[in-house]
Amino acid sequence: MNILLTGANGFLGKIIIKRLEKEYQILALSRNCGDYQVCLDKQIPNFNHVFELVVHAAGKAHSLPKTESERKEFHCVNVIGTGNLLKGLEKTGIPKQFVFISSVSVYGQESGSNINEEHPLEAKDPYGLSKIEAEVLVTEWCKQNNVVWTILRLPLLVGENPPGNLGAMIRAIEKGYYFNICGGKAKKSMVLAEDVAAFIPKVAMIGGIYNLIDGGHPDFYKLSAAISKQKNKKTPYNLPLFMAKIIGFIGDILGDKAPINSFKLKKITSDLTFDDTKARQIVGWKSQGVLEYFERNII
């Protein structure tokens, strides 16, 4: 199979290449390296190949916008970039299959349990909104061009040297300044990037919209304990909720300068889990446990 992978130099993109390059011919697209060096938000690519499968993993994430310009960047990269990719494919040849890497952020929820694919898309933040718009572009384009389309809505990605909040958590544990709040009881859905990568060729043939998770929903205490053990660090201390609320209140007063505020505190101490039953029943999705992964791998 001839595969075009966008975002090939990103965290998930690198893992997709590593997992699939022995079985498939993968042509990589990214800003600064690969077979096609293209800034999708600024230009329409010119391809020299016709692809059977396109995996669109390029996108902007892992940042909190502070200015209007930073907020617009999510739209430029995730929406305009997706549109330009589709225009480039129209010039060269329509693929048989298209997989779009989306996010559970489209649901717009800060808390909840076992949220499935039927939940309304209620995102209000720039990132979540841009992913919703990109999903619409992809589904409409694929339907018009008779392409089998798949949308994978992913939670926190786990793997070696992960980006985002998980990466920040690991670094904090290494430096000894991470602590749990209220016992670290809040559960969060996660998924191993290598499992997502292995699943892509299979789900691409079937199509549909799927949440992918590890099924375990580890809480912060178990997660931090597993990482600490792997890093040969002491289990993180616990901060009582009343003390955390005081710190959050101070953060409300200080504004952006504070590392935590009442909103972030509520998010940290609330469950947010998703349901992957659809992927398991329809496509045979199987996943490794995140906690077990941390116990046996260097991160």
C-alpha cells in the first residue's frame, strides 16, 4: 500500500513510520523534512504520487493561546491546512482511503465518564473548534469523492518522550516537584501511540468515527506512581484539596502568571474518560494498558 503521512515529524507521525515502514511504502510530508516539505497552512502541495491511503496527522496542539493571533493559528494549521491538503490530492489523484487524526477535545468536556462518539461536539476552545471544522471538511470531501474515511478521536497520547501534559508531568516527577491533589483520584483516558499506529491500516479499510483509549482509565496516583518507579523516584506527595483550593484562589488573582487557578484545579480533580466500545466491536480494536507500558518501558 502506498501511504501519504502528514505530520511525519511529529510525535505520532514518527511512531506511525516506525511501526508501518516495513510493511508499507510511506511517503512523508512535514514542514522541514521528508519526501514533501510543505507548510500546509500556507500552500497547496504538488504531489508526484497517487496514494492509496492518506493519514493526516499534521496539526497544531499542545499549547494554550494567549493572543488573538495564537488563537487564529489553530484555524490556519488545522482547518486551512487540511483544506490545502485536500486540494493538492484533487490535482494528483483521489486516494481510496483517508484517515484523519482528530481529538476527544471536539466533545468540549472538562469532566465526564465513558463519553462515546454519539456525544454532541461542544468544543468552545480554538483547538477543539478547529478539529471540528477539519472533521467536517474531511467527511464532506471524502463523501463527494467516494473515499473511505476514518476519524480517530484520540485522548492523551503515551509513548517515549511524549509531548504535552504527560511530558510535563514526567519532567516534574524527574525533578521532584510533582504532587498529586486530593489523592490523585481523578481518572483520565489515555492511549498508546504505537497501538494507534498499528490500528490505522486495519481501520482505514472499514471507515467511521472512533474513540481510541487503553481501556484502563488510570488515575493520577497510579500513573504518577508507575512513572516514579520507572524513574527511580519517590512516590509524589499529596496536596490536600483545601490547600489546593487556596493556591487556586491565589492563581485566580495573579492571572496568567500563576501555574494553577480554580479552573485548572477543577479540571485536574475531575474524571474525564471516553468509551472505545465501537472500535472494539466493529474493528476489533485491542490496546495495551498504559500503566503496564510504563512498568516495562523507558519513557
